[in-house]
Amino acid sequence: LMSAVMWGEEVVDTFMDGRLDRFGIRPRQVDGLDGIVLSPFLHSGFTHLIANTIPFLVLGTAIGLGGMRRFLTVTVITALIGGLGTWLIGPENTVHIGASGLVFGYLSYLVSRGLFARKLTYLLGGIVVLAVYGGALWGLLPSPGISWQGHLFGAVGGVVAASVLHSDRGRAEPTVT
């Protein structure tokens, strides 16, 4: 459903000459905070959208196999941390758009959840994800015209989501002394 909204928005935005993209994250501007919710649906054209759609669907589906609640939790945590981090440290007079923050969050979630859950299947799954999408990690490095801030904080959000969902903190039996 989310990818369908992304594609529908881009079709509409094409007819509007890209004017909807202004609703992305605008760092340190109060009226740019709504971009935290809107930016994953906004793209700078179909090439940008295609580049995000494929890993979004593949990685999102892998997370979704654990249930819709898990998918939504990972998505919300990643979007909030990724968006707020971008809003806090992104350069002035910029607008950050695209679903790549979520993609980096999904990637880091799938890679790190095995460490928190201590499950062999998750660890092996993380290795497969890293083998297939590991090259994307270059997107964490600063590059002109690319929101490395969104990538970085999206990835941080994925690790936080893995910690929240798979950490054994709080699950241990209490001991009475």
C-alpha cells in the first residue's frame, strides 16, 4: 500500500511539475516537520522512485513476514528517528525527500535484529541481506545532492527498532535477594 501511494503521488507530482516535493523535511524549520511523515512518499522523479521501490518492497516484505505489527513498528520507529535526525542536522535551505531513509532503516533492522534476538535464523538472514544490499551502505557517506543524513538516521532508526523489538532486556526473570 505504501509503495502504491508513493507511485500515485509521483504521477500526480509529475503533472504538477514537482511542486509537491517542497513538503519534504526542511531542517530546523517548524513547518518542515510535517516532512517527517510526508518525505518517504515524495521522490525527485521516477528514477529516484524506482531506486527506492525495489529495496523498499524486498526488505519491507522480509520484515512483514514477521507480521503487520512488526512492519508498522519498524516503519514508525525508523521514520521518526530518521526524520528527526535529518531535521536536526540537515543543511539549511534544503528539502529532503524519498523513501531511502526507510530503506536504510529496514536494512539495518534486518542486519542487526539477530544480534539482539540471538537467533541463528535472524543472523543468517542478516548476512544474506548484507550480501545483497551491503553496497548501499556507501550511501551513509556524505555525497552532494544525496541526503546522507536521512540514510544515516534511517539506519540508526532500524537498529533502535531491532533493539526495541528483539532485546531481551525486561524479559529476564526477576531474582529476589
